Amino acid sequence: MIIDYTYFTNRLNLPQTGNTAGREDVEAFIDQYEPEYLQCVLGLDLWQVFINGIEGSGSPEQRFIDLLQGKDFTKDGCLYKWPGFAPLTNGGSYSINNENFQAFTAGGPDEFDPVAGSASMTMPPNFVDNSSLKVYIRGTGWLKPSEYSVAGDQLTLLGGILFNLDTVVFLEIGPRLSAISGTLTKLSPIANYVFYQYVDERVIDFTLVGNVKSTTENNRIADETPRLVYTWNRMADMNRALYNFLQANKTVYPEWKSFCKCYSPCWDDCGCCGGMKMSKHCSTLFKYKNSLGL
């Protein structure tokens, strides 16, 4: 994942991250909603290339750094800025933590590649006895803890899941990206999207000890609506900046497909999406909300 629980501070404060159970709950939402968000705003083709590009080792390609760090761009003679998915201060640079995130292919030639058709694999030493372990299978998504078991260096899939030939499995035990120089600003449209989904789904009051049910759902909605609206609309602003950035750099990101013939996505119901139309859900990520949920 690009973000983690430390992004939820200030306007996005989630006091639940102050305890272990709360952090795990927030991380579960990140695992679910970060890929959903990225697929919506990048499109499937560019999302897959981008994720592959930051799954290697060393420094990512510059075009992927620009998606992470943000970049100035020109549109109609005016200068704009795409703020980035994980911007750094002071012109910093990224390194990929290859030890924290590794990919394995079923039936592959490497030492720790799982045997095709099996349900178990041997993990490299750095993943053994690590309580932060997460398992991702391409095409399936992040596995729930109930869908696999760990005993020593053996990872076993449960519920009939197998490592079929050429299945790619990822093991993660920590942040994928680290800053070589500069510091992460902890501001990201991904965090805004995850925050909105978390508050909307949990129906909670925010306390220092964790999740507490509101006396009524209507009370909770009244309390949190201004913050939810602000969080969503700030995300929509950043999403529109990303769209315009990609539109201005189509030769750099040939995997990206413009969604509307009329240039901008249907964030204002332009009705002219004659090209590759966004799904109804994805188009909402570019639209503003108000206190009425409209």
C-alpha cells in the first residue's frame, strides 16, 4: 500500500489509530479502498502498470515518481500542479523497500516461488515471525487473515485457494516506499477517500479509546457531515488535477485512456461520454458533495 495509518491526522484524524486494534481496523480499510481508488482515477491499465512499477527495487521510473510526488503542468497556457499520491517535501526522492514487499510466481524458478497447484509456500526469512504480514494475490486481492495460516516459514492458503500456475502472490510486512531525502507530507487523495469510507461505514463517534456507537445514526451524521463533505471535496479537487495532469501528459502515460470525448470526465454530468465511459461509482470521485449528500 502507498499510505498507512499515519496519514490520518489533523482534518483526517482517526483517534482509533492510537491503539493496536484500531490501527489494524484502519489498515484493513486501506487494503480494501486504496486499490479501488487507484483503479478509478487511473483506469485499470495505468493502475496495473503503476503498481508493477513500484513493486520492483531501487528507484521507480520518473513517470511513476511524478504520480507519487506530484508535478507542475501547463494547461491552456496556465500553470497547475498535480499534488501527488504521496508527496515529499524539499524535493526529496523515493526508494522502494524491496525487503518489505516481494512478489513470487507459482511455478517460477526462484527459490521461494510456490509450487504450482499447491496451497502452501515457504516464505523468505525476513517474512517469518512478523506480525505485520499481509498477503495479496493478483486477481484476487488482499487476503483476510481467515484465508491463510502461518506456521514457522510456511504460509498455507485456506478455503480451497491454490497457487495455480503463474499466479503472482505478494508478501508485505511494512511500507513499500521510503524517503531517501525529504519527508512524506502525509497528505494524499487516497487518505481522503479511505477516511470518507471509514467514517461513512463505521457509524462512529470519535473518542480516544476507540469506536463508540452514536446514540442515533442521525446524530453521528449531523456531527460528521461537514468534515465528510470537506474531505470528499478536497479529494475531488485533487482528482480533477490528476485528470488534467494525465490529459496534458498522454504521451508519457499511453496506458491511460481519456474517459470523455468532451475532455473532462462527467463530473458535471456533461452527457457526452462517447468514449471509454467511467463507471457510475468512479465518476462520483470527481464530483463535489454537499451537506445533503447530493
